[in-house]
Amino acid sequence: MSGELAARSSPSAGLRLVGTPRHMVLVGEVPDNLDFQLVLSGKLANHNQEQIVRLPLSSGVPGRPRRFNLHAATPPGTYTATLACGAQSLEVMVEVMPAPRLAATPAAILFEAPAGATSRARVILTNRGNTEVIVPARAQVGLYDDEGVELAFANTYRISEDAPEKLLGHFLQQLRGGHGGLSRLDVTDGAGRLRPTESRLLVLEMSFSRQLKPGHVYHGFWKLAPLKLTLGVAVDRNGNGKGAVQ
């Protein structure tokens, strides 16, 4: 997305502001003894009418570039803006780069059910970046036994074998036994486009594979744009099937 923001002066000698919204850097020279403001006008993310945003630009430190922050949802694109201080103004090109960012509440999700059953959970996703994110309706999640490495070591210690290659082979075989395979994750409510600054409640449904071991807890990750959401899977813990979908 690109746009044009109002400017009140003729172009200056190659002044550019480049970066992601929260990490913009001024490329070019302005007087170090003056504090400028960046004057922007136009339709930015989630604003339905024209507006002017004034953002203070801190005094420069000799030898270091000036830095400042835009609103985190400022869309990617190339804009024209004005650096102003009193009666002085300089036109500057603003180049905003994509900065995808998601946050989840809670940060980790726990599903509980017997092997072969289905469990539901809820999570709130917030788009804190400046680009739209697509929440898929379905994903595959690889699961791993939380105690898989510890059990592999313990079982390897117990065998009556001294040959290093056989010990290593047994250890790797035990590690593979801690893999719970792939489980299906469905977004039954809330899938689709998530705009910058938007928050949404998702309803998730996890189908437990029958190869998962009762009493064990597994973990996996749901990769969603820049976010890697941790998923915990407790299989028939306490033997009551808590969280199972009837």
C-alpha cells in the first residue's frame, strides 16, 4: 500500500525516513541544534477521515542518525511528509517497511482429552503490526513428548550394551518413540483476515491421535505469520478426559 501525505515546502536535498514504523531512521542532514516535528496528513490504518499527526523528533547526537517512531499500524508504502520547526520546513520521503507482529492471550494453550478424542480451547489474537494477517482454518501440528529426551536417556542407561554405535542407535530409537505424530488443529471460529490493531477471539479444536500415550504431556507449535504459539497436549491426565468435546 502506498499513499501521499501533505507537504508544505519544496523538496529538500534527498532527505529520507526509512524503516519499520517503530524504528524509523532519518537519512540525510538537518541542523543538530533544532528539534523538528514530522507532520503527516492522510488516511492511515484504522482512521476513517483525514487527520494530521505530529510526532516529535528528538535532537540529534553528532555522528548518530535521528530516530523516531510512527504509529505501529502505519501501512507499508512510500509517503511524502514535512519536517517542520517554526517557520522552517523540509520535505522528506517516508519509506515504511512491512512489520508483521502478532500477540496471543494466553501465550500458551493447553488441550486435555483422551487419545483419539477432541479438545477445544480459546485464544485472543491481536495484530500489532502494520500488515494484514491471514488466520488459516486448519493446520497440522507435530507433537513431542515433554519427557521424551529424559526417557530416552533413562532407557539407554538400562540396557546391557557397551558398543557406542548400538547405544547411540538405541537412544535415537527411543527419541523417535517420543514423537506423537501430527495432530489436526481446526479454527472453528475466527479464521480469516486480521487487520492491523484488530483483536479477535479464536476457538480452536485439536484432534488427538490414538498413538499418544495416556498420562503423558506433549508440546507442539502453531506457526502463524510471525508468531509461534506454544500448544500443550495432556493425554487422559488424571484419567478423566477433561476438556474433551462430546
